[in-house]
Amino acid sequence: MTHFLDWATRLLARREGASNDPTLNRAQFNALTKQMPVLYCVLIANALSVGYTHAAIAPAALSIYFPLVLSLVCLARLIVWRRSQAAQLDDAQIARRLQSMALLTAALSSAITSWCMLLYPHGGPYEQSQVAFFMSVTVLGCLICLTHLTSASALLFVTGVIPFSVFLASSGNAVVTSIAFNLVFVAGAMAFVACRHHRDFVDLAQARQGLIARQAETRRLSDDNFRLANLDALTGLPNRRRFLADLEAMLAEAASQQRKIAVGLIDLDGFKPVNDIYGHACGDQLLLMVAERLRPMCGPRDILARLGGDEFGLVMTKPGDDADVRELGRILTKALQEPFDMPQIRVQISGSIGFAVFPRAAGTAEQLFERADYALHHAKDGKRGVVVFSAKHERKIREAGLVARHLRSADLEAEMSVVFQPITDTRTGKTIGFEALARWTSPKLGEIPPDTFIPLAERYNLVNKLTRVLLRKTLRAAAGWPGQLRVSFNLSTFDIASPGAMARIVGILKSEKFPIHRLDFEITETAVLVDFEQARRSLEMLKALNARVSLDDFGCGYSSLAYVQKLPLDRIKIDRGFIADIEGNKASRNIVKTIVDLCRNLDLACVAEGVETHDQLRVAQSLGCHTVQGYFFAQPMANDRVGPYLLRETQRLTAAGLVVGERMSA
């Protein structure tokens, strides 16, 4: 008991009821808001009861006015605590409320104790017993209600129990003294239990606080995992997974509101050379700058995401009509064409965008994404910059689906064939070789153009098998040609990017009887860009067999001079797009001249593709390109027409005085 009194005295001296832990204070306050109304109801009922029984025997100030004033004070405090249940108080306000509660407890306890001492002498044994009973019951009730505020409990004990017990003990009556002792003992025991209960309450509150902290940490880790799973770490944009999920949600919302949304896929043209030449750090910086440039150009509810590599996705919530969509696409592509200034270099790229608009293009998120991807491929293939998916594209998709089904079930050996287009040296007029071109005649669909079935073969992983079938047919056909003629054969991206596919191609070369030194393999710039190192290894494997390597469609892609220097090339073929307007377009002439000079400086052969008119031939020759290929000389022909073609050429050269004896037997 001495220890408890010392502790209570220290609390009284501190004159405060709040701890330094805001969370604990809030827990105490929340508990008290449920208990304090009960305390004030007890005080009101007990005070009015004692005042009523003493109204006739005690002064009005003690029997009437004090109980009424005390009841009004308790009623006011009761209203305050009832309002506290609905109020949103901050930590500082709660701390002040607890401190004022402790001080108010001391004040009320002192007032009630003084009132009981003044009221006790009035009346007989019954009235005096009622005062003692009132004081005991009130103290015990208050101790129970103040369990969660030990400072108030201690102040109640010090200012109420001890003074009144001393007052009773000083009466000299053994019974009253026994009551005083019982009051001190029971109140002390109650205070001790309240202290123990309060410690358990503090432990529980701290455990709850720890649990909340752990839950917050778990939530933070969950948020981090969500961010990592749904955001691109480099740009901070939504990633592919988040983009598709948001697209699903926005599509459902648009469908319910019967409005349009548009999906756009953006592909950076020229990014890979930057990444390969200047390194991945430079490539990452470029992607970050692209994201920063595109983000402000999107609407507030639009979604911009990085889908992977150099591809970005866009969802437009208010796309307008197709003209508005195209205009936004043009704005975005124009922004991408502006140079990017990096710490050490200045980079210039461009972009292609494909759009698909809901609900016209598709009804599901997956189909809408596929339609936008289809439009993107058309934008890249046609170098149009921006393409919006239309009914024309839908027809092409259906046609492609039909072709794809027949291609997957086709007998490639029986249905695939090879035609040959001459490659001519204009200085001698001689055909120096032929390029093998694939043809497919389907029993049900008829003739299918190569630009239709070859992309489908690549998409459905049939191109390696197709390459092997066509290569065998090419080598067997060319084996009957005159010994000086070469044959060119095209390899796809999937051929040179696969070590297994290259091994099977090498196996065919070794098994067939065609001299490998008369064989040229043609690759495109795109094939090289997919995996430069693997492409270089594949080409070196062919060079080791004494085959030659040509870079096809040069100038239409984004190959750098570093690629040309590092690859084991023998020949460069100038893209037909520069030849088509060479006689009227100075820029095309300058490009052709630059490529011809490049080939001369690197000791590479040079071929101009797509020569169809005499003027194109004349300009190409004037620029130094004397090896040409195109309809001006001949269209692609079946193998059984190669011999007659060579015979007519020999006869023409003989008539011109250029006898070519080697051709006479062809």
C-alpha cells in the first residue's frame, strides 16, 4: 500500500493524465468514451439520492444546492463525452482531454469528499451510514470506470478515499473506524486491480499497435509488390500486365456507357541501333526520355504504358472520330522525330503507331489489342507512321486467317515452287545469276503472293520448314545451269536467328550436289537487327562453307555502318524504293550514290533492285551501279524457262558482236 501511495502521490504532483504515446492515449480515450457516461450517471443518481434523504435535516446548501450543481456539472460532462464519441480529435486534443480529465477527477473528488464530511454530522446513524455508503459506492464505481486512466484513479484515491477514511477513523467509533479501514482496503484493492488491468490494457494496446505496424509493413510490401508487378521499373509507366488489366476495365466501362475508346500501340523506329551501338544505358535513357515526352501529350484519363522493349501502349478514353485519332498519332510521331539530347550524343528516331477503336474494330480487349497490333504492322511495313484499323484491314485478317489455315495443312513439297529473276551486269549485258523467289499454288485457294504467305509462315513457325523445302528445290534447279551462273536465296529472320535452323540448312548444303561457291544467301536488315550476334555467327558459318552473303533491301531499314563493317558481307542490294523515283528525286540519287561509293570503299559488290525503265537503268549506271535486277530485263520465270532465256540472251549478244560461247549449251 505504501508503494501505491507513493506512486499516486507522484501522479498527483505531475498533474497530468496523458502518456507520451499518442496511440496509447487514443486507446485510453476510446475506452473512456464508453465508460465516462456511466460514471456521471452514477454520480447524478447517488448525489440526488443523498440530497433527498437529507433535505429535511441538513442546510439547503448541502442537501439541495450542492447535489443540483453537482448533477448539472455531471450532466454537462455527460453531454461532452457523448459528443466525443462522434468527434474526430487529433492526438494533441486527446492528450489535453485526458489531462483535463485527471485534473477534473481530483477537483470533483475533493468537492464530493468535502460535501460528505460536511453532511455527515447532520442526521442520525441511518443518515450517516448512507453518507458513508454513498462515498464507498461512488468511489468504487468511479475506480471501475476510471480503470483505463490510472492517473485519475490514483488522484481519486488520494483526494477522496484517504481523506474521507481519515475523517471516519477520527470519529472514535469502532464501527465507523472499521468502515474507514474497509473502505481503504477495498478501494486500494480495486485500485491495484485497476493498475494490473491497465498494464494488461497497455500491453494489449501496444500489441495491437505492433500488429497494425506489421499490417502496415505487410501492406507496404504488398504495395511494393503490386508496383513491381504492374509498373515498368525504368519509366514508371504501367507495364504490359497493368495495361491489359486497365484496358479490360476501361472497355467494360465504355461498353456500359455506350461510348468509344481507342487503343494505340507505338513502336520506336531506330531504337535498336542506338541500343546496340551506344549501349544499354544509353538505350534505357532514351526510353525514359521517350516516356517523359509522350506522357504530357496524353489526356488526363488516358493510359500510357510501356509494353516491353521499345513498344508503348496508349488507351484514349475520348478518341473522337478516326480523323482525331490520326491527328493525335501524327502529333505523337512528330514529337518522336524531334532529336533527343543526351549527355554525350544527340539521337534522332521516329515512331510508328497502330490504332484500333472500340466498338467498331473489336468487342473485347484481346481483339482490340490484336487489331491495334495489326494496324501497327501495317504502319511499319508501309512506312505510313500512323494507321487506324479499318474494315479493309478486317477483310485482310479474315483472308489471312483462311490462308493461314490452308498453309498449316499444305503439302509444302507439292505446293511450293521456285521462280528465278535474272541479275544482269549492264557493262557486258550478261546475266550473272538469278534470285530464287518462292511461289505457292494452293489447290483450294490458287496462287498466293509471297508477301502474304511468308509473313504467315513466320507467324506460325512454318518458315524454317518452308526454307528447307525451297532451298532444296533451288539447289536442284540451279544444278543444271551453266557453271558460271550464281543463284541467290533469301533467308528469313527466323532462319539466321536459330542455331538449329542453321545447322539443318548446312546439312542441306552438304547433301545437295550444287557447288556452294556459286550460292549467295540474302538477308534483310531486319533479320540482322533481331539478334546481331547470332546473325553474325550464322553468316560466318555460311561463309566458312564458301557461300557468299548479300544484305538485301539496304537503306530501307535502320542498319548502321557498324553493322555493315562487322558482318561478313560480299554484296549490298539497294532497296527498290530508291530506284523507283531515281530519275526525278535528287535525294534518292544521292542515297544511291552514297551506297555505291560505300560498296566501292568496302570492296563489296552492289546490285540495284527494282529497275523497270530505261531511265532508271541509265541513272543507276551514271551513279556507278552496273549490276541490276528488275522487270526491265525480265520478270521472274520458272526453271524450265531459264535455258531459253539464256539462249536468247546469247543470240542477242552474238548479234551485237559479243560472242559468249559458254552460253551456247544452256
